[in-house]
Amino acid sequence: MRANTGRSESTTVHAADRHEMIRVHGARVNNLKDISLEIPKRRLTVFTGVSGSGKSSLVFGTIAAESQRMINETYSAFVQGFMPTLARPEVDTLEGLTTAILVDQERLGANPRSTLGTVTDANAMLRIVFSRLGQPHIGSPQAYSFNVPSISGAGAVTMEKGGKKVKERRSFSITGGMCPACEGRGTVNDFDLTALYDADKSLNGGALKIPGYSMEGWYGRIFRGCGWFDTDKKIRDYSMEELENLLYKEATKIKVEGVNLTYLGLVPQIKKTYLAKDIEAMQPHIRAFVERAITFAACPECGGTRLAEHARNSKIDSKSIADACAMQVSDLAPWVRGLSEPSVAPLLKALGDTLDSFVDIGLGYLSLDRPSGTLSGGEAQRTKMIRHLGSSLTDVTYVFDEPSIGLHPHDIEKMNELLLALRDKGNTVLVVEHKPEMITIADHVVDLGPMAGSGGGQVMFEGSVEGLRASDTITGHHLDDRVKLKETVRSSVRAIEVRGAKTNNLKNVDVDIPLGVLTVLTGVAGSGKSSLVTGSIAGFEDVITVDQGAIKGSRRSNPATYTGLLEPIRKAFAKAHGVKPGLFSANSEGACPTCNGAGVIFTDLGMMAGVSSTCEECGGKRFDSMVLEYQLGGKDISEVLALSATQAQDFFADGEAKLPAAHKILTHLVDVGLGYLSLGQPLTTLSGGERQRLKLATHMGEKGAVLILDEPTTGLHLADVQQLLGLLDRLVDGGKSVIVIEHHQAVMAHADWIIDLGPGAGHDGGAVVFEGTPADLVAGRSTLTGKHLADYIGA
């Protein structure tokens, strides 16, 4: 309250203080149904609703997208030409927007040269510190960079002086920190030749095992025409020279049947074709081949540090930059604080503050040399938060996409404190979230629904958390849901015996993981759960892993193409009419000739956002009109792709369109809760939770006996968790062993066996602190997980 000054003050509100709301009118992005609402500024607003109800479409696709587009428009046309063009969202009016900063779940780039230190600028600051204080002094900051090679050169240069051309000799040298042996990657690769070919066969007899390498195509013509080995002779019988030519010969021009071609040995050809690409982006069968055929080991020259010898020998207080980057951030921060040098004091303070932010946000267990591609979705999101924690900006809109992902209940408490701190600095905080622990701290709640996909896109509730709890909405009904401990748990007679596990921070762990039951691995973020699975279990023949990796696909990809469902459907159409299956693909022969199967025509307007309009020829159906004359069960291919998974399940169940292969895949889609998805919906429009469940549905049909799921509750609404638990039970009862890495207490409570790792993160974790039934974990309350699970079930 303002003190009474004795003067009568005007109650008139200043015009600048009347903009206390972000007003959205007529939003129609994706499945939003012309919705309007008001969101209070400088408050924490949580958006809830089932997965696919339209939360991301409203927050990211409408509010944040329009804010970023309008900021981009403040730049000159020249500058905008270098920026991504953003189309205006489908909304009538948006008022009261402020600058939006997005902190999403997108994985950080998996570039092999990218580390946690490089993506947060901590590495850049550390390099400057070493270039000033390191002894012996070796040069500028780039002398400590593993991405800069050391190069030198000399030669004559021609220049004009006094109207005459003069030649002068010039030389240059750059001192970089890149290890010359591994070129700054930290690993070297070797090939398992048995994975490349079968030595007991000839090339003509099908010896090659490399995907895409066939003697029927160009490779066959090159191998037969080069003349350096006999393609009818078993490879086992090759001389040393013949084998050398087949495997290692460098690029050589040859002439085969009058055509100029280039011959390249198998090993350099594979390096050029596969190793230059991100392994995560490869097709599954090619990725499997690369992982089988190529082994990666730490570079013997630099010991995996990526740095040249001179960079490793320059030290501060007996630590090199490689030693500093290998330290756990929670240990590195006090070391940096302990450096006292007035000449670089501002830099040391900035670096110390950045490192302290890692610890504050729960990432103190990481090290700066951790490859960025190995961070989980939750870790990547918190890494992006670091640069905003110490920001002096106010009146900014921060937009978070499920910040609870990958967080143990203990860590969620810290995340809540950070979100409230951002709000209390005078910022608007918008959070898309499912966890009740995060919903309950909201000042304002917006619930979307009532269902997902075409059945969602409406505002079901706006108001306080208490109002949501009392409302007649799905979220309100399930907000206080608590899964009880099972009265009886399944018992196991066999187990996967893990002995001496030392991957990452694991401390020589011995543990038996039971088979034939539902096993949950839990523990605080960074305790070693994923290390235990990836280092000791994943990769075996009978093991299927469904991780949180992003689905690769363009807007031409959809659930039908991703799951393999389109293949039997195309064949059924082709068989029914005696034509090619390729006619029934919008990416092949059956595509509309006007829009090339895209369904829309894109008009590039240079610096302005491009315009897309529905193709007039096919009406957005993507297929040639001739293809649409062919029908199966009374529907053409475009009508089939417009069906939801549930409708298609009934369509292919019996009658003229009976198709068991398609019906089986559709059953898996419905089982994981994606029955509402349209078969032809572009993958780019799916939410994070929908994408992971789509991956799960795809893997359910595989024959592996052990199924590993990495946080399957990601993106799941409270109401959907029950369905997931039912699915896990059906998988176990069907004969599979299910191992789940999970933080959600509902899944823990439903487990047959729990393995809890900890007690802390990083070097404070890496040990098994509990193994047994959920009931024993709750009764003992000896670990952080036990305490939080006991609070959850009300024990």
C-alpha cells in the first residue's frame, strides 16, 4: 500500500498501465476452433489438457510465433532476407504481446564437434581465461579450441603499389587446439570387416553386406570393370594386393564400357557416405549397419580430449583446459571462483555465474566436455534456460514446454522455484505441463480439450487451480488422481545379470534386472539410469529400446508412412485393380502433377513469409484424379488416409477391405492412445507425447523379448497415464519383459520391481540405493524416491 501523503490522488489509471492482458481472439492454428481468451501478464499461467488437445498450437504456434514474427519485422528487408521467414498464424487479433523467449524440448544438435561447453558459451570463456593465465603461454583463445586446426603456409602475393604490380612473399600461421589425429572429434573409428562382406562368397555371389551395395547396379559395373580383382573368386582367396584394392584404394578414375567412372575402395566409400552424417539422422537399417560395422574408440593421441598436445600442456594451477572441461560442473565452479587474477576478474565472475547457474538448475552433475547430442530432452531444455536465469530483462514472455520432463520429483521442486523466480522479476511465464506438482503453482490455468486432435481445440476452463479442481473437465477430474500400490506383484524366475557396470558415472554396479515383470529404474536426474540401460542392456539381440529421440520426417511423412501401414494398403489397392502400388503414394507415381503430392502450392515471396494455398487441381487430396477413381471397400486412397486410426481399424477389420497386416498396426496405434490421429496427418504437426507413443506403437510389433521404454509418460495427460499402465500390463502379460526408466510416481507405484539409483547425481550417484518392491521402498523411505513415493500415495 502507498503511504497517505495527505493529498487526494487521482484514481485514473495511466494509459500505459491498461495493457495487463495478452488477448487472443479467433485462433485457428492446427486444431484450435476459433478460440478467444485473455492471459494475465506478469503471472505464471499453466496450459493443461490431453496430449494433442491444442496446447502447443496455442502457446507456441500462435502466441510465441506471432511475437517472434513481429520482432523480425522490425529489422530491415536486407537483414530479414537472412532470417527464417515466419508466416502469420491463423488468428484474428493478438493484443498485448511482449517479446517471447522459447525454451522448448528440442534436442540440441548432435554435431560431433558440439559439447555442453560450446553450446552454453562456458567453453568460450574458459578458453579466454587459459589464453591469459595458462602457462606456458601458447597463443590466443583459438589455440585451446578443438574446432580450430593448426595451419601454416607461405607463397607469393601480387598487389598494386604506386600504379605497379608488385610480387611479395608472405607467410602465415594459425595455432589451433585441434588434435591432428582425430581432427577434434575425440574418437577414431575402425571397421569390422566381417560386417562388410562374407569372405566365403564372391562379389558376384553376393558377398557384400553393405546396405545399398548391389552387383546389379553401378557398383557391380565398377567392380567388374576395374580389373583389379576377380569378382567370381571368393574374397577369402584374394591376394593382399586384391584385398587392398577392394577395401582401401583411394579415388581413381576408370573407364568402363566407354563410361568415365570413379573407383573408391569400400572403407573410404563408407566413410564418405555414412561417417560424414549424424548417425541419429540415419534410416534404422543403415544406422544398425553402422553400429555393427564401425567401432569408435578414444583417440590414442589425445586420450579423447580432442585437444592437441600444446593445448593439453598449458595449465593453470596444474589443470589443463581438458582437465577443467572433464570436471563435474559442481566441482569446476568453486575452482574457477578460486582463481584470483585482477586482469581477468570480470571474465572469471561471468564464468563463475554461468557455472553456478548449471548447479542451480540441477545440471551440476554434467561436465563441459559432454557431447550435446547425448543430452536428454529435459537436460537440453534446462541447458537453454541457463542463459536466462541471470538476465536483467523484465516484462518478457518466457514459454516453456513441459519443463518437468526428465526430472525426479525432488528436482521438480527446484524447477518450480526457478519458474516463480522468473515470474517475480516481472515476467510473463507460460508453461505447457501435465504434472500436478507444476500445475498447482500456477496463478492462472487454461485447460484445453475436451479430447485430442479434431475432438479438441476448445478452451474448457480458465481460472485458478482451485477452480480447475472443481470444474467438470477431464483435467479437473484427474488432478488429484493417485495410483495405489498393487496388492500383489508378479514374481520373476530369470534375470539379466549386470556385473561391474562402469559406464559414465556408474560405480562398478552389480544388479539383477528381473525378466517377465514390469521393472522401473528411477533416481534423480543424472544418477545413472540411462547409463545402466545403454551400457549394459541395450544393444542385445532380443532388446528393443524406445527412447525420446525425435522422429525424423518431413511434412510429407505421416503415421501411415512412419509405421509402415501404407505399404500393405498400397498393395491391397494395387492388387484389387491390377496396377502398380506406386500409384497409391503421394510421394511417387500417384502424386498430383500440379502440387507434386504436397496438397498445397507454395509461393515464395522473398523476405516476406511464403504463402501456401490449397492446390486447385486435387483440392488438397495430394493424388492425381486418375488414382482417385480406384476404390477399396468403397473408399479411394485419399479417403482412407483421412480416416482416424480407430475408424481405419474398423474399416480394415472385415468385409471387402479386410487387411490383417494393416489391422494389426492400427490396433497398436489404438492401444497406445493414438486412435484419434488421422492416418495422413503430417508428422510435423504431432506433439512430443504423440511422437513418442507413435514410436512405441511401431516397436510393439517387433519380436524382441525385452522392451526398454525411456520415460513413456512424456507428454501424457493425467487421464492417459491409466491407459499407459494398462498397456504396460498387457505387454508383460503377453510375454515381454518391460523395463521403464521413469520419474512418474504412478508408474513407480504400479511396478513389480523398482531399482533406485543415486543417492545424488554425477559423482554423487552411480550406485544402486534400493532394489525391491514398491511397498518395501515406501515402507523404508530410505531414499529420496521412497520419500516422494510415500507422499504421493499418502502413506
